[in-house]
Amino acid sequence: MSLSIYDFATPVLARGLTNLSGFLDKALAEGFDEAVLIQARLHDEMRPLAAQVQLASDTAKGAVARLAGVGNPSMADTETNFAELKDRIARTLAFIEGVDPAAFAGAETRPISLKTPSRELNFDGLGYLTSFVLPNFHFHVTTAYAILRKAGVPLGKMDYLGRLTLIE
């Protein structure tokens, strides 16, 4: 069995986004004030919960778009409540799950360039996925998890891991 970039990217990103949406559900179910949580931070110099969700979304959809060579849907960072954040996650999931796996053919060697305010980063697809996308994506999902845990939302490791792929 051979695995493709698609196999290492899309399911991992989809799972993380699904779990992230579940974190928000749990906070709401427990009666936490979303207006307070959406602005909560781990540290003054870090971005708030809303931005962590937005950045996880941006990382996931940008990765799939670049690796598959398709357009990256634009999403304004205007979410002000959990319903809007969950909608953004759902739209991101719909996009990444809707990209044809065949579009990822050759993605491991596809040149990918990212421009930051201070420099340009040049990767091949495999390096982009393994050294930038996955660590960056998990950073934002983990930070969102930590913000909610710090606020008292009763999340545990299984909330972060989500549904496991077990042999029955």
C-alpha cells in the first residue's frame, strides 16, 4: 500500500478541526461565557482563542490548496462568537474534504513559496507539510485547547485526540 501527501494531510487536518469544534461545543455545554472565552489568551503576548481557531482554519485550507494546486477560499477573520467560529470550521472542513485526492498527485515535490513580512520561505510539498503545516496547525489547535482548559473547560486528552482509528 502506498500513501500519498493527501493521506498524511487531509485526514489529519480534518480530525484536528473536528476536535477543535468539539472543544467549543464542550465549553458551551458546560455553560461557559463564550464572549469571555473568545477573547481569552494564555499570555498577553499571544493571540486570543478566536485567532487560534482562525489560524488553524487558515493553515488547514491553505495547506490543502497549495498541495493540491487549487484556489484557497478567502475567509475574513470577523468571527465574534462560537457559532461563527464553528461555521468557519465547518466551511474549512467542507473545502478540504471536497478537494479531489487526485489533485495531490506530485504534491510531495510541488514547489511551495510562502511570503512572510520578514522573508520568503521556499519548500517542496513534503517539506512544507512536515516542517511547517503540521507543526503550525497543531500549535494553534493545542493553544485553543490550552486556553479553554486554563479557563476551566473540562477537556481531557481524549477530547484532543478525538475518535481513534482502531482495529476491531
